[in-house]
Amino acid sequence: MEYVDLYLIHWPVRLKPDIEGFNFTGKDVIPFEIKGTWKAMEDCYRLGLAKSIGVSNFGIKTLSLLLENATISPAVNQVEMNPSWQQGKLREFCMKKGIHVCAWSPLGAYKVFWGSNAVMENPILQKIAEARNKSVPQIVLRWIHEQGTSVIVKSFNKERMKQNLEIFDWELNQEEVDKINKIPQCRLYKAEMFVSENGPYRSLEELWDGDP
């Protein structure tokens, strides 16, 4: 492999050098050196090792700090986004800065150990889907598409893959959008494992830039 299309900083955190895999706690998190890390990312871009560079799970405060030191802005910020966690303020900030938003966990990580039924079993989405003769995932993916963001969705089911692609020849009406906008908001993946009493992130508020 000569290059990657997109190279991301997956989390704005740093672990002790001897940590391997996911066997760590908040006590193993040390201060993140954002300036030096992003400079190394920029070097990868300039060397042609990455066609684009970006970040993931960055809030507004952390993105602002990165941009203060960047000569190349992130191409993308990959974040949790779905009707139950719409990320309106962050999306607006990224749009103003020319940073594309990519949505992970668009369906709420349904039936995954850390996930939730807040999206797939939401009565508002279910009613819209029933009235449209669509599936709830189709309603959700169409809504995300209409926000101007891209989406990461996974399925091993051939029929579901086909349904996921059948969202481009119709639109949600304003009444449906207004209903979706009123869905109660709650972050599904909180990442408590990065938080500790004496670490760089002492609360979820600090980790998520005041938006836990």
C-alpha cells in the first residue's frame, strides 16, 4: 500500500506507551499533544502517504485548538450522529470551518453491547416510516443525508444493503423534519473509559467539550 485515502485521529486522547489494545482505564490516559500530533498528520499528507487527513470524536473546543495550530485543516470530523444525537452546534461549526461531518452510529448501534434502541424503536421515526412505507433505517439515513453529512452504516444482510441505497429518490417533508428535530437528545457512546479523577479528562463534560 502506497497511501491511504483518509487518515484520522480517532480520539482526542493519548494513552501511556505500554498500553495495548483496549485493556486500559482512565488512569492510563495522559495529556494529548494536539499540536505535535497534527503536525505529524500534516507531514503524512505532504509526503503523499494520505490523500486526506481528519479527526474523529472532536468537539468544538478541541477542534478550535487544533485549528489554531494547523496549516492544513481537517477534511472531516467523524462523530456519533443520529436523530437521537443530532450534533447541531458541532455541525454548524464544522460547516463554517469547511470541515465535512461524517456520521457514525447512525442507527444508534442497535443490538450492540454499548448501543441503544433510542433510534430504531423511536415512535416518531416508526410513525414516519410506516406512513412512508419505508424502514426506520431508511428514514434515518435520508435525514442524515439531508443534513449534508456522509454516513457510515454496516450490514451483512443483502436486502438491508439494498434498502440503505434506496434513499436518494425521495425527500422528507418539512413536517417530518420538524418532528425529527424534536426528538429528545442523548449521546449514546459516552466513552467513560477515558475519564479519571486525576487524568486530563476528569469528567464527561471535559472530554466532550461541555456537551456530554
